[in-house]
Amino acid sequence: MMDSTRISLLIRVRDLADGRSWDEFDAIYRPLIFRYLRRLGLGAFDADELTQEVFSRLMKKLPTFELNREKARFRTFLWKVTYNALVDRARRQKVRDEAEKKWVREFRDPEESIRRKHEEEWVLMHRQRLLKRVLPWVQARTSATAWACFQGRMLQDRPAAEIAAELDLNRNSVYVHAHRVLERIRDRCAEIEGDHDDGDDLDPS
């Protein structure tokens, strides 16, 4: 039987009574949604209120959510739920300030480029939030040498020969250690979202 810690978080939160998994889900995604809404110009109170609305919608949708990479990744699904909540809010009430007017116009704009701009910003924020959660988790479970190799090659883009000299390793060992840590990060992301990102998605910048 598969260890429950290896089961995707998205599968575990289908059970609304699984408080531990929902706490983990909340810790990862609530700050992401709140920060995204704040960057669109919402005040703290409105952003918090709308974030709660998004979570209410997720609690209805996630028990039957099926991950299908051919159609969309989870991050796209989550963005669409947030996007729909924004549009519904704009329809329910008058815009109170210029910042809100700006994003309402953009979200209602039929131009695909406007919609794509918002989605690209969402993808970047999603990636950064997930890595902020995953990198410390992996580092705590990785040897200091392996992490130094990964950090030097993947995060700092330093030459393998330079890292090898510092750690008294050969260059091939640096590549091997860095690759293994990268795979652990990918696996941990998959455990959370049931999806393996491409290597480019692991850039923490």
C-alpha cells in the first residue's frame, strides 16, 4: 500500500475531513492567492475576503477534481477559479478606486494578450510559492555536499569545475549530485500537485 505521504496532496484534499492535508494545502496556496490579488490592486480586506471565496469554491470543486495534464495543469485550474471569482466580484459591485477599475477593465478586455499577461504573472508567482515551500524541505533531507552541488550549479550557475575544487570532488560528481537533488525537488512538487514540472519551472528567481 502506498505511503500516504507519497500520495498527491490534490488527491488527499478530496477528503474534506482530512484536516492535516487541508492545512498543508492552505499554507501553500492561500498566501499565493492573497498576494496575487493584492498585486492586482485589491486592499487587504477585499483580498482576504476574495481569497476565502476562492477557497470556498475549491472545497466544492476539489473532491471531484481530476488532474489531466493534456488539458491543463493544476496551477492553471487554480488560476481560473481565482479569475472567475474576480470577474464575478466585478459584476456584483461597483469599482471603488482606480486600481480596481484598471484590473476590471483588463479582465473584461477581449484581447487575448491581456488575459495571457495575467496568466503568465500567475504562473511565475505559483512557481515561486511552490519552490519556497519545497526547497527547504528537500535541503533538510539532503547531504550538505549534494546541496552545495545543486545550489552552485542550478541556483547560482557556477562552473562545475569551480564547485568541484571547493568540495574536493570531480566534475562528474558535481553533476550527479545536482541532478539527483533536482529530481527530488521535482518529485516533491509532484507529491504536492500530482504533476511533474519541466526543468525550467524550477528556476527560483
